[in-house]
Amino acid sequence: MELYERLAALARAGEKLPFWQEFYFKFFQAFLVNDRWLQYLEGVGTTLTVTAIALALGIVFGCVVAVVRVAHDQQRPGHKNPVLGFFNGVCLVYTTVIRGTPMMVQMLIMGLVVFASSRNFTVVGALALSINSGAYVSEIIRGGIMAVDAGQREAGRSLGLNYITTMVYIIVPQALRAVLPALGNEFIILLKDTSLITIIGGKELLYAAQGIYGRTYEQMFPLFGIAVIYLVLVMFFTWLLGKLERRLAQSDRG
Amino acid sequence: MIEVKHLQKHYGANEVLKDIDLTVDKGDVVVLVGPSGCGKSTFLRCLNMLEEPDGGEVWFKDTQINAPRTDINSVRRKVGMVFQHFNLFPHMTVKKNITFAPVRLGLMKQEEADRRAMELLERIGLADKADTYPGMLSGGQKQRIAIVRALAMDPEVLLFDEPTSALDPEMVGEVLELMKELARGGMTMLCVTHEMGFAREVANRIIFIDEGVVKVDKPPKEFFANPGNERLANFLSKVL
């Protein structure tokens, strides 16, 4: 700390510091002064929370949309249910619009137009991410549902279970399991996309870095710092997902 | 118990079932045979509306099951089905496979269903498999458990759609044995199969479907001894 103060005084005096001293000074300034590492840590906490919320809601939205679309497509020709047709239309519009517009624009619309009066930027950001993710997840899950053997549905129905029960308890669990690698990928994309909530004021990892370089006018260390943090997080979760997948694969064998 | 009148089913221009009439009484064990592609399976699947008939009537007791207002789910509870590929639920344990539907439909409490499942598993000698997943079982074990799953609903009729066709030869016996036991116990059964030995021994009627209609409907002895139909005689000469 003393060393930092001395170097800071020198830097303020306009002295040109040797490389290592400058490195030490800037590193200290970006991460340690005023317990700034706490801000990064909070940022990581928010990033993970937002990712978790967005993933959970995204999967819920995704499942609902996927089931509606599959249910609509599986109707017998000539027996179309108009209510289902309506909801299928809504789902189609949803996926088309969400997948057809940039994430950043959606984020701004959610933050500055739809929830313009809300101060809870992090939650609004999480919601915007969920809605975005749901559209992609729905397509993943739809693929999973269609990949489940038709015999499973027939078995469920032949036991007297209705369509919804068969879907929810028999088809969707198997579909989710089949698409787990793809969902893991979606999770990692989400983890990185949380950085976008900074633009509407969500206090996430990037927001912490911006706050700090806004004070110090030194961008390199905070930005590289958070880049490393994102990378480590992603590598950790990739490893974890790989482990989970292997576990599931093991219990499937036999 | 089941009455089928002028049943028709086509896929596009392909008329699979042209005009099927059939009455099945309580306790009947009916075996359906015929050349492949003749519509035996399609016919069986029309009996619980897994395939929707394009014409005619299917009656189960006093309900017309292919009428638009019929609650098909309540009919299906009473009409069990066993599939060629077992179709056990791979993400549930054996016990859960058996108890899921009765509990979910409110027919039994979980404990009661568990007890019944264990009784049934005991009967087929697979009680030790109750907590394993279907993936760990042999084909014969899977099919016997699939039969037990259907039995757990206390059905009045069981439909078997080629129950032994996907099995290794050494496992066919155990499944047929269980089916024979059910037949002896008075269960009403309709069975699509290529197991002529089973048909001869267990069925009280064998039905030959060809060109979309029931061509022959006779007790086994007569069916094999005196086919009375050129195409059946031809078919039998190939399979026997």
C-alpha cells in the first residue's frame, strides 16, 4: 500500500515510471485500491445470478413454446384446434421477432421503453435475457421433443394419460436430457451475454469494470481483468457440464 | 366386449383396412395373422385410437370409441397395450414405470400402487429389478415389465402388437409364457404375432387378415387343418 501511494504520487507528478513499477501501480489501482476487488466480486455474483435466472426462465419459456408448437404440429389434419392455432401463432411471432432482432436492441427496448420507469435494472436485464434465451431454447427443445421416439407418446397415451401429462412427464424430461449439451452451450452464451445488461445499468461484471476505469482513466487492466474472469467462469462451467454429461451417459448405458 | 363394424383406414391412396368386421367376447384370446403390410397392427391400433379409423365403428362395451365426443382416455385405461418395442419410460425406474399412470390418474395411492407393482413383479420373478432403470434390463425382461405396466391399470382387454418380434430368440419363451398365463387367467386378449405355436396353443380364435378384410376367423385346430382360403394356405405354407 505504501509502495502504491509512493508510485501514485510519482505518477501524479508526471514522472515516467519503469515498466514493472507502472504495471504494479496500475494493477493495484484497478483491483486492490479501495477494496475494488469487491466490486468485481459483486459483479461476478450478479453475472451468475442473472445467468441462472435467465437460464431458468429461458427454459420455462422455451418448454412452453416448444410444447405449444409441437402440439399444434401434431394435430391430425382436419382437426385443427383454433385456440391452439392462436397460441401457435403467438409463439411463431415471438421466436421470429426475438431471433430476428439484435440482443442489444432488445435490451435497450426492455430497459428504456417497456420498463422505462423501473429502477431495478438488473432484474429488467435478466428478464430481457430470459425472453431472448427462451426463443432459442424453444427451438432446441422442439428438436429434442421431436427426437423422442414416437412409441413413448403412444405408450403414455395408451395408458390413458392425456396429452399434456404425457408431454410433461414422459416426453419433455427425455427431450431435455437429449438436448443437454445444446442447453449447456446456451448457458455459456447467456453467461457472456449478461455483459449486455450493463448498457441499461445492470450492475454486472462489465459494469464494475466500467465504474472503475471511469474513475482511474485506465481501461486496460479492468477490461483484461474481467475478460479473464469471464474466461475462467466459462471454462469452469464447460468442465462442469462435461462432467454432468458423462454422468448422464453412464446411467444411460446398460 | 369389442365390436368392430365396417372399419376402414387408409393412408393417402393406400387403403389398408377396407371393411373389417369383428366381435370379441369377454375371455376371448384372438390371434391376428396375415402377410406383412396387411394392416394387422393398424387394425389393433384402431382399437384404442392410436390410429384413427377413417370409417366404420369401433365399440368397447357400450361406448363407441371413435365417436367425436368419447373420452378416449377413460377407454384407454381399460384397454391395455403392449408394443413391439416395449416403450418403457427410460427415465423412470421399473417400479415408477408401473405405478406412474395409476397414481397419476388417481386410481390408486402411491403406496397402494407400489404394493401392487411389487406383487406383479414378484409374480414374474423380477422383484429385484424394481429400482433399476429399463436400460439395465434384457429385452425379455423389458417386455414382461411392459406387460405388467399394462396390467397395473387393471385392464379388461390387452392388445399385443407383435410382442416378441423385437426379442432375441432365447427370450421369446419367457414372454409367451407370461402371455399364456394371462390367457389361462381369463384375460381378454388380442394379439398380433408370428408365433404360430402360441396361436395354436393359446388362442381360441385365429383371424387371417388379407387385402383389408377378415378372410378367415376360425378356432386354431380348424384354422391350421382346414384353412379354406387359398391365400391363407399359401401364407401358412410359408410360415409353418
